[in-house]
Amino acid sequence: MPEIGAGTCGAAGDGASSANIAVRPLVPGGKFVTTLTIRDIDEELRAELRVRAARHGRSMEAEVRSILRTVLTKPLSGERLGTRVHLRFASIGTVDLDWPERNEPPRVPTLPA
């Protein structure tokens, strides 16, 4: 099976790092390894990634995979948005509102033609 979007990794002419990514068959059963292109990475960020990868004993590519896996596969906390909003403002206290009674059914709006 041919590669899709195959390319090489290297530096762009403007000093920013660029990588072309490919999708290659992983196994004959039809599964694929998906790759990702990230362009215009400044040299400082690339250097930090290289140092971080070396510190963890990995290639830069493996380090990026690890970072993405860590960030994107975080388990959801038990607290969802509504609970977090409630907890954030719970210290303010509550306000009792006098809601008007609804004695008539909702009206169908009339819109200008």
C-alpha cells in the first residue's frame, strides 16, 4: 500500500522547523499509523523539546507522542462544568428570588414577515 502524504523532517528556510508526516500501513490487516505535520515551530521551542526528550531518554518524536498522550487522555474528573461553577461561587452564598407564577400557557411568538 502506498504512503499517503509522505515527506521528510527538516528545517524550513525561514529558520522555523517543519515536519511532513505520513500515514503508513502498520500491519497487513489494514490498521494504519497516523502521523501529524507541525509547521512553524520556533527554534527555541524545538530546542526545549530536544532537551526534554533527552532528559527522558526518548527521541523528540517519542517525547511529542508522550506529551500528546498525557494531555489528551487525562481522565475526566468527577466534577463537570456545572459542579465546578457551583463550587467556585458557593462561598458567595445563595439568593432567594421571588419567581412570578405562571398562570397562562406560553404564547406563540408573532414574527414580522
